Amino acid sequence: MNYGAITGYFDVAQVTLYVFWLFFAGLIIYLRREDQREGYPLVYHGMTKKTADDFPAMPKPKVFLLSRGRQVLAPRFEAPQQIAAEPGPFLGAPIQPTGNPMIDGLGPAAWANRADEPDETFDEGLPKIVPLRVAPDFSLAEEDADPIGMEVLGADGQVAGTIVDAWIDRSEVILRYLEIARSGAGGTGNVLLPMPFADIKAKKRQIKVSALLASQFANVPTLRKPDLVTLLEEDKICGYYGGGTLFATPERAEPFL
């Protein structure tokens, strides 16, 4: 008897296929558990959805090491965020805002509860996004239009303020925000304008912001410190302008047809 000839008793190809199936099933379960470290258990209309606690079960908490010696535990307890909205008229319908959706963070105005601290450069650990007034090593390109001093107009053509500074990303070396000194219908104080929402009219020395009406600049989230923007503040600011693309006027929230 040839004891080494196991292929005479086993279908090696079939066994290999079964082993692959078991490995792949284990991989799916592992990845499914790992993606439950953030954002679970799911919340639906204020009620805890039990799906996340069934199969596969949520993983045990694990410590993740971040830069600068910081640590974060995941999964961790997070109180459900209260949303100023109510369920739609039928199952699967969009939720209906009960307040100002741009301020309450609904739909395109939604923001993530990120760390309330500034992003940092990789090498030196400096604040990553800062105004040019505190970053003397950076300047605007001479061939580009200088936005400082330009008027800011809302979607209604009304003046909301004037650009007083530009905020640079030290790592990517691009402009991230323009700083607006609000005036008129835009209110008072300084706020940031994300560059993707700025339509620069160089010849007219104006910047058109179609996402908001001039009066809605009064509610743009402000900064806790004048020369720093935190990750949480960035999300709220961008969310507010994004929300304006749908909620700035009643007509925008309606279908085109």
C-alpha cells in the first residue's frame, strides 16, 4: 500500500474549495465585527435597533494608538444624538425637519462628532489649517486673484460681508477657507467660507456664494479661537454651507419636475 498517495482517497480540489469557503466566511465575520467599532448600535427614529447586537456580535473594546501619544477606545459608549426631526408619512420616507435643518444638521447639513481640536501637521505637530496672518512662510500666488478685500454676495445678490484673510493648509499647501467679516444682512463677526463654495469673480472683485442667502450668513458656525479651527468646527461649518444647497430656500427642497 502506498501510504503517501492520499489523493486516492481525498478529492484535494474539493477539500481546498471547502477550506477557502471556511476562510472566506471567517473573513466576512471578522470584517463585519470590526466595522461595528464606530457608529453602533444603530439608532432608528430614536429607538435602538437590535440588529447590531445579533450576529455577529459587536467586538470587545480595543485601544487604538493615535499620533502624539493619544489613545481612543472603540467601541465605546456614545449617547445618541438628538435630531430635530420626525418620521416621514410612510416607511422609508425622508425625515421631516421640525426646526432649521441647516442649524440642526439634517441631510446635507449633517456633521460628524469629530474631535474638538485642530488637525495637525505630520512632522512638527503644528495646527494644519491657519490664517495667513499667523503663517508668514506662506503667501498667495501672484498670478491668482487676491480674494482679500472682495465683497461676499449671497445667492440673492445681497452683500454678506468682506474677505479679510485666507486660511492655508500647511500640509497640502492650498487654500481651505476664506475669512469673512460679516456686515449688513450677514450679521457681525468673522466666519469661514470653504473654498468649494466660493465662486470668485475676479474682475468684479466679488465672491458669489450660491449655497446661502446673505441673511443666512448670520448663522454660520463660529470659531472658539480666532486663529484656529478644530475638526469639529470644520465639520459644522462645511455642513452648514452644504445644507444651504438644499434648504436655503423652500424651492430647493422640492423636486425639479
